[in-house]
Amino acid sequence: MTVKIILTEPNKILRQVSKPVERVGKEEQKLMNDMLETMYSANGIGLAAIQIGVPKRIIVMDIRKDENKREPMFFVNPVIKNKDELKSTYEEGCLSVPNQFAEIDRPKKCEVEYLDYYGEKKILKAEGLLATCIQHEMDHLEGILFIDYLSKLKKSMIIKKLSKIKSTRIVV
Ligand code: GNR
Ligand code: NI
């Protein structure tokens, strides 16, 4: 497993729409392992492949903060089936928008259909942080970042700050 460099805003690659995976093979599994390693080493709870520069519809997540109790989740070609009318607000951050946080409203619950690490079809009912995180990650697959939901002023202030530092960050 390899720790990869996480791309950060305003890197244009993050705005690409990721492509569906045709088959979950060795290459995809290796990518998922690298993504997981990269996510853990950056202390994130989720990571989309595009964040390490690969435009495939693949997400890894582990919303448990406890290092001793890891529960990695893998999502290939995820599709949201049901979105709750009810919204919930969560203070979001993003490894591609370092050190910036904002409250974002998203559907409180959702159902996700996806392929797992072994290419098997699964359905997950998510709520709370899990629902927030999966929706945040699925936005990455469409080239969307949480700052896109903020006012023009707030968004441009964040991009201005980030533009001053290097556009890539080495994750140790
Ligand atoms: O590590 C992360 N934490 C987080 C907190 C609230 C809402 C979403 C997230 S996802 C983020 C990792 C990341 O950027 N994934 O794309
Ligand atoms: Ni993110």
C-alpha cells in the first residue's frame, strides 16, 4: 500500500467528472488499498479516487476515529437511491480544501447502491455522519466540493487563501 499525494483546490483535476468502473479487478483493489492508506495517514474519514488524481467512481470511507477499531468501507459506482426530505447540518471539512470548515445542509438519510471491494452489489441505508460523508464523497465524483455550496464571497475567500499555498500537499 502506498500513501499518495492529495490534490487540493484550486487544482482543476478535482473538477473532473469521474468515470464508472467496468469491473472491480486487481487494479481497482490496489487503488482502493492506496486510497485507504492515504486517507488514514491524512486523518480523514473518507476519500474519493479523484482526490489522488484518478478519475474513477471509487470511494473509501471509515467514519470511526478509533485507530484500533478500523472499519473501512469501499464504494464502487455508488448511486444514491433515496434521499430524505429532511435535512441535517454538519460542519464539513475536506482533505482537498485543507483547514477550512463550514456548515453544510444535506439530506439527513439516504440509500446508496454500489459495488463493494469484491465487486458485489450492495445497498446501504445511511444516516448521521455516514450519510453526510457518503454525499460529500459522491460530490467529488461529480467534481463538486463543499465550498461550492457557500456564498460567492465565502468561497472566493477560501480559494484565495488556498491559492497562496502550494496546490499539492505531501501527506506524511
Ligand atoms: O475527513 C473528512 N471529514 C469530513 C467531515 C465532515 C464531512 C465530510 C468529511 S469528508 C473529509 C475527507 C474528505 O475530504 N473526503 O473527500
Ligand atoms: Ni472531500
